[in-house]
Amino acid sequence: MKDQVVVIGAGVMGRGIAYVSALGGYNVSLVDVSSEVLQNAQVEMDKNFDKGIVRGKLTKKEAEEAKQRLNFVTNVEEVATEANLIIEAVPEKRELKKNIFETIDAIAPADCVLATNTSTMSPTELGSYTNRPSSVIAMHFFNPVHKMPLVEIVRGLETSDHTVQVVEEAANKMGKETVLVNEFPGFVTSRISCLVGNEAFHMLQEGVATAEDIDKAIKLGLNYPMGPLELADLVGLDARLNNLHYLHSQLGEKYRPAPLLEKYVKSGRLGRKSGIGVYDYREKK
Ligand SMILES: NC(=O)c1ccc[n+]([C@@H]2O[C@H](COP(=O)([O-])OP(=O)(O)OC[C@H]3O[C@@H](n4cnc5c(N)ncnc54)[C@H](O)[C@@H]3O)[C@@H](O)[C@H]2O)c1
């Protein structure tokens, strides 16, 4: 693949994808509707470059070169016309993603691959909003992107072998391992993670154990690196609830969101990003 990557959405995921893309040698344009978000993204990415140097993961020269390859813009039309790979990372809302795919399909070069970082949505459906469904695919990165080694690649009904090959190579250049999944709601990872996380909320609601002990049991007894409740706080309880609503609609009763999760989201307890979720992070700030 040639070397122009455009990442749309500079939130939690988009800034991480831009960071690993720049380190992978790509010229990267990170796009967001908000210039404030772009500024925050740049500050956070700079901190990650610094931490990477301190921890010996990259040299000062590599960090400087990667920074030079990064460009921050508010208008996708300025950069999509030159792109070889576009990775969409805007919030999980159908209308929003539909709009983005229609827009980029109209302006990106004919051989540009269009990828989505969706957690649950259908790349087949997103492909149907374009005139190039064979070039549409999901590249599902994990949070935090610079630390998590996997990209789950999800091929839609019409996705070509060539498109799969392009994104596998790109993910490898970004330092990631890949798995290839045929599209089905929740792929592999969201389907399992949502089920386990929802069950943990049911247990908390039933008073089976404290949040700390549920997480400790799963970490030390089942050898998970994080407990399901602390992971839900990291993902964002609103994002988790959205995913569960979608999986419930597609896969049935076993994904009905736990009432306690619904209650937390209604009260504004959204996890780390709001300072409080299952756990309270406000004092640790
Ligand atoms: N957060 C996670 O742990 C996680 C993990 C894997 C996948 N995902 C998926 O990644 C996607 C993004 O999630 P996130 O957590 O980074 O969201 P986020 O809310 O942190 O960031 C989304 C960004 O998109 C921007 N945006 C909105 N409309 C836009 C537009 N039209 N053009 C350009 N930018 C626009 C917003 O300003 C925001 O900065 C979602 O599909 C989500 O399901 C999230």
C-alpha cells in the first residue's frame, strides 16, 4: 500500500490509530470536526511519544520523524483526495457513519480502501453506502491502541481478498497482529467481551460480590489481565451499553443490558472519562 492514511475522528481511538500509523511510516492526516479535540489529541500523542522514548520502545529520531508525518485537519475534503487508506473512528451512530462513508466514497481515489473501526456495526452495510463495497472492511483496534497488539479484521459480504491483504499489511506495519473474521454481529471480541461484562453487572446488581472482588476473581482465578468491571469503565459505560443494545437486537435475550448498567449511564456514571463509573476515579486525578 502507498503511504497516505487518513483517520477520521480524533477521540479515544482515532488518536491512537493515528499514532501507530505514523510510527508505522505512514503520512497521516487526523481529522476531527472539533479543533479543540485535535489539539488535545496532539498533546496526548506527544506524551505517548515521550513515554515511548523513556521506556525504550522508540528512539528520539523515530519519534521526531513520526511527528513530522502527522497532520491535523478539520476538513476531510482537504485530505481524502490523496488517501490510500481511510480509517473511520467516529462515534458508533449509524447516520453519522453512513454520512462519512458516502462523503469519502465520493472524494477518495478509486483504489483507496475504506475501513471502519466500528465495535459492532456491519461493514457490509457501510459498504452498501458506497460505490466500492469490495474496498470496505472493518479494522477493529483495541483501547489503548498503542498498547493493545491486535487488530480484528472483519470482512463484509462483498469485501475483496485484495482489500483484506491491504489492511493486513497496514496493520502489520503499525506493529499489530491480526485475526480475520467473517462478519457476524459483535465479531469475536465484542461478542465475548459484552457478554462477560454484562454478566459482571448482573452479579454486582445481585450482590454476589463487591466490584473489587468480582474483578479480582476474574483476574486471579481466570487469568484475565483486567477485571470485566474495570474494563467496562475504561471502554465507557455508555459505549458498552450501546454495543449491548445492538447485540441484543441482533443476537437476542442473552445480550439484554443489565438494569444496573442502564442506571449508571442514566446517572452520568460513564466510567473513567466522566471520573466515575463502577469505580470512582475523581480522587486519583
Ligand atoms: N473506546 C473504545 O474502547 C473503542 C474500542 C474499539 C472500537 N471503538 C469504536 O471506535 C469508534 C470511535 O470510538 P471512540 O471511543 O474513539 O469515540 P470518541 O467519542 O472518543 O471519538 C469520536 C470522535 O469523532 C469526532 N467526530 C464526530 N463526528 C465527526 C465527523 N463527522 N467528522 C470527523 N470527526 C467526527 C468527535 O468529535 C470525537 O472526537 C466507535 O465506532 C467505537 O465503537 C471504540
